[in-house]
Amino acid sequence: MRYCRLVILVSITALFLFFNGDAQKNIYRVLPKQNGKLYSIAIQNTILEIDPTIGGRITSFSIDGKNFLTDSTINNFNWGSTFWPSPQSEWNWPPSAEIDNKSYTVTLENNQVKMESKKDPKTGFVVTKKFSGNKEDGTYTLEYTLTNQSDSAQKVAPWEITRVKINGFTFFPMGKGERRGGLVPLVTEIDGICWFTYNLANLPKKGDRQLYTDGREGWMAEVNGDFILIKKFDDLPYEKAAPAEGEIELYTSPIVQNKGYVEIENQGAYVELEPGKSSTWKVNWYLKKLPPEIKAQAGNPKLVSYVRSLIK
């Protein structure tokens, strides 16, 4: 009898902790709003907007009313922030319309916006995206799930592609291995931190305009003007990157009619999924105005300290 009481007590305690923990998450999550076809999440002076009719794409991430991302006026196909399966060699170009730009279904649950794609007819993958905002620490959580709905096992990695405006600079801690791609000569490493500053005159005139590399600490940051976007994710072991890809990648577009963009990209682990199985990957976003005492200059160690203080 005493044993039964103990089991019941332990079970009740476990249930309390489970539901209490879930309730705590909901307390701090901001209630998403729907405005026409768009869904938005607002925390203080920042707003994340997602459009389920265009591949569950993040169409805007604004601070003080200014969108840090690019919109369709810069490039009507590659804009905002999207998600693809990696490596690209498995599907080449263009990306799956079902995953990248066709309509997703939408549900709201636990103060999250949940969007799900149709099955990609080529690979059999289905993508589910969950978006939420935490008003306690000002972060946005982007949760991506890849589900293999094909008839055979497949290896795949998650890949987040975020298009930002030109004339900024990117930095992140350097990991193992060598950097690859046409942008390598434009990257400077100082005390273990890689810095890439956009300068149109220095960009490659021929060949690829990309960077592939391993990172460290699980973050990358982009500064433009006096604003900074930080992406935080689980640090990817060098050996678990998708073939010919990298944990951190950059791409600079050609300039067309004085318009261009930069892609800041991050990838997760390359894993095998049996039919019907899924893999989930989370990325946290921060968008801040830099403190006045921190100069927005590539190579400034205070920027690195600032990022580390936010994501610790």
C-alpha cells in the first residue's frame, strides 16, 4: 500500500512539473495575431511576420518599423527568410515549390503559429514550421521539422536561408576545417572570429559568390546600420555537416538595377530518416538596436562580447 501511494505521488508530481513547465512556456509566449493572410508576433519594438501562402516564409522582421530583411522589391523570388532540405545537390535548382513558396496549412497552438507544407513530389519531404516569441527575453523561436514521407530512408540536414540587405557585415566564431568558396579572400579572422564586410567593388566578378565553413559556439550575427540580427542554434559538429555544405554559409547576389541581397545561412546535422520519421531543429532569433557605446564596425570585439552576453 505504501508503495502504491509512493507511485501515485511520484506520478502526480511528474504531471505537475510537466504541465507547469508547459504553462510557463505559454505564459512567456506572445499571442500571435492574424492580419489578412499574414501572421505576426510582436515583442516590444520588434515584429516577425510570416506568410503561409508563400511557403510559410518570414516576410519581414522589423525593429522600430524598419524591416531588417529584404522584400520582394529587391528580388521577387529570393527574399525574406525560407527553409530548405540540405544538401542542395539532392534537388539542384530551383527549390521545391511545395517547401519554398506554395501554400502551407496553418494552425495556432500553445501561442505558436504552426505551418505545414504539402509533400515535395521529388524528395517526399514535408516541412513543418513553428514560430513563437518570448516576451521575457525578447527572443523568437523558429522550429523546423523535416518528415520523410517517401518509401525509402533518406539523409538530410535542415537549412535556414535568410536574405538581408547589402552594405552590412557578418561575423561568427570560426570552427574546424577550411573555408571554401569565392568569398574566402574577403573574410578576415581575428581572435577566432570571422568577419565578412559587404563591399560591392571587392566581390568576385566571376565564379561563385559564396562561403562555406564550420562555425563554433552556435551563433552568427549580421549588423546593418545600428541594428544587429543574431541567430542562435545548436553548434554543429564538423563531421555532421551535409556533403559539400557548411554549418555557416554566405551568398552575395549579383546587383540588378542597383538592387542586391546577402544570404546568411545556417545548417543543422545531416541525419538519416526512415520512412515516416522526423527530425526537428530550432533556431532562436534576436533583433536589437546596438547600445550607443558599441561601434558598428567589423572587427570590434565589443560586438562579440555583446552577442555572447545576449545568448548565454
